[in-house]
Amino acid sequence: MNDKTSLADPSADAAPSAAPLRRDKGGGPVAGKGGKPGGPAGRKGGKNPGKRGGPAATPAPVTVQPIAQPARMKTRHWGLVVSFLLMVLAPFLATVFYLWTQASDQYMSTTGFTVRSQESGGATELLGGLAQFAGGTVASDSDILYEFIQSQEMVEVVDGEIDLRAQYSRPWPRDWAFALWPDATLEDLVWYWQRIVGISYDAGTGLIEVQAMGFDAETARAVTSAILRESQDRINALNTQAREDAMRYARADLDAAISRLKDAREALTRFRTRTKIVDPEADIQGRMGVMNNLQQQLAEALIEYDLLRGTTSDTDPRLTKAQQRIDVIRDRIRIERQTFASDNTDTGAVGEDYPSLIAEFESLTVDLQYAEETYRAALTALSVARDDAARQSRYLATYIKPTLAEESEYPKRWILAGLAGLFLLLIWSICALIYYSIRDRS
């Protein structure tokens, strides 16, 4: 019998080799439960020999898998190990070696400043935190400085003072990752400027903090000092431009006011020359005085006439003479009245009716008064602009002078090494997962 059969059912061999019936001392069968060999128990078993006393059926054999052998390294496993060495361990060791042996120490210098205004300082202090919502010239000047520090113009000015190419290309080519290559163009220098200069700007308070790195502490402080100096010059230039604009606008307004005043006075002079009247109002008052005098004389003449008529006859020469005097006075009054609304010079008028003359004179007078008021306002504006130009309304307040570092802070070797190892491990893990995913699907 083979091993499979013996492992399958151990009871198969046990059935034929069942223990024989017990016998007595004489060799006969022992009585069953009933006490006799052929008793009820024996007879009952004999009636159905196939159920209990017959041989058991042999079960079907069961196949058993062989025991697993010990795991062995395969080609894909070796490939995974090699990829880990090439993609993670080797670059990480190379990064660590470069950071600790090739990378040059870098020093940090910090400066901080803000733009202040003498005119709006009190109002800004009263408003407090609301000033950031209201905005103003100070915030706009800080925005200008923030963009100016990052501009190509600033790079050119600083490069002209301290020669950035010579200072930052000294570790080249040993420290190729952090140094500047010697033949860098201006565009390359502007790109490198963003690496060595960091700017922190708070739009709410207008505070600007600048940090510059260098391969020695003096170079870093020289860069921050140059940035601070150029920022001050730019604020002064903005002040100068603002003062020149204010003075130019004030002078232009004054010139326009003077021209308007001259035109108004010339127009009034031409009016007086044409009409031969210096002041129509005074002239008409004189004429009204004449009219009043004539009216008074007419009244006296009428009274005298009435008195003569009551005491003398109609043929009295005095009565005739009184009547003539009354007629002459009335004619003169009529003529004087005609001079107010007639343009006939024969009646003594000036050639134009007085209502038109008075309207024209009043219009010219109003123009002259407006020109005089404008001239006085322009003079005041020019005086104010001159007073503002005499002082500097905006200035750069430095709250952190350029610092000089005593020890290097950069590069952050432990942080850079940890980040490099983390990203290398992530990249290798992703590549391994992609490989096994494609392998399982193929």
C-alpha cells in the first residue's frame, strides 16, 4: 500500500484487522448481551449482517499538495534592489557628499525699512489699523520699492557697485549648485538675484524686510547696504518728481490766471475807449441828477406860471415868458430821457443804449473780478507748493540696519539632505508601483 492511501484513511486497514470475538476457556464463543451465543443480540446481528458486521467501504484517495520550498531571489527582485541603489541610495549619498564637502558656506544679512510721510503720519496714527483699507501714498510707495528691489535696474546698480559676478563666482566650479558661473549674462544675473535676495513685504503696515546671502559676511552686508541706499535714492527721486510736478502745475495755473486777468482788463479798457465812459453807473447817476434838477426847475416854473396867471392878464409878457421857460424845460427833459434808450448821438447819447452798455459793463466787471480771484488763488497755491517743496514730505525709515553675520546659516544641509532622501524615496516607490502594476496586468 502506498503513502497516499495510508494518509488518506487510517481506518481502512483497521476494519479487516478488527479484534475477534471473545471466547471462553474451552474455545467457544462468549455469549452476547442476552447470555447465549445465539441469543437475541446474536440473532439480531445475524439478521442484518450487511449493516454492522459487513466490511467497510474504501473511500476515494485525496491529493495533497507538496510542502512549499524556501523563497529564492529572482531576477525582478534583484532589479528592484539595483533600482533602489541607483535611484535612491546613490543620489542620496552623492547629495550628502556634495553638501558637506563641496557646497560653500553662505552668510545672511538682513535689513528692514518702511516709507513714512510727514503729512499723513498723524492721520495714519489716528486711523490705526483702518489705514490699510484706506490706502494712500505711503502704501503705493512701498509697492514701488517692492517691485524696484526685484527689478533689473536694481541688479545693474548693485552690480556696478560691488561686482556681483566676481563675488558670487568665486566657488565656481567646485560649488556649481550654489555659485554663479563667471560668464553669466545680465539676464542670468537677474535670475540669480532672485536666489540670493529675499523680500518680505507686509502690505498692511508697509514694512519691507530684505535678506541677502553671500559667500562671506561682508559681501552679504554690502548687498543689503546697496539695496537700502538705492531705495532711499528712489524715494528721494519720487519726492523730487512730486515737488517738480506740484510746482509746475502751480506755475501753469498762475500763468493761466495772469493771462485771464490781462484779458479781462484789456476788454474793460476797450469798452471805456469805445464808449468814452469810465463807469457807466457813475455816468448814469450824473444824468439822473440832471433829470432830477430839470424836474425841480419844471416844478418851480409851473408854480411861477400859475401865480402870474392868477394875478395878471393873458397878454402879460411875463406870462408868455414863463410859458416859454416851461416848454424849454420839458423839451430838455424829453431829450434827456431819449439819451437813456437811444443810440442817436444827435440827442447827446453815446451811440449805444444805456441798458446794453450797463449789461456789457457788468459782464466785463464780473469777468475781471473772477480773474482777480483766480489770480489770488493761483498765488496762494504756488506759495503752498513752494512751502511743500522746501521740506521732504516722504522719507525712508530704517528699523533694521544691515546686519553682519558671524557664522554661516546656509545652506541648510540637514534639511536639504532630508528633503532629497524623501523625494528620491517617493520617486523610486512610485516607479516600483507602476512597474508591478504593469506586470500584473500583462
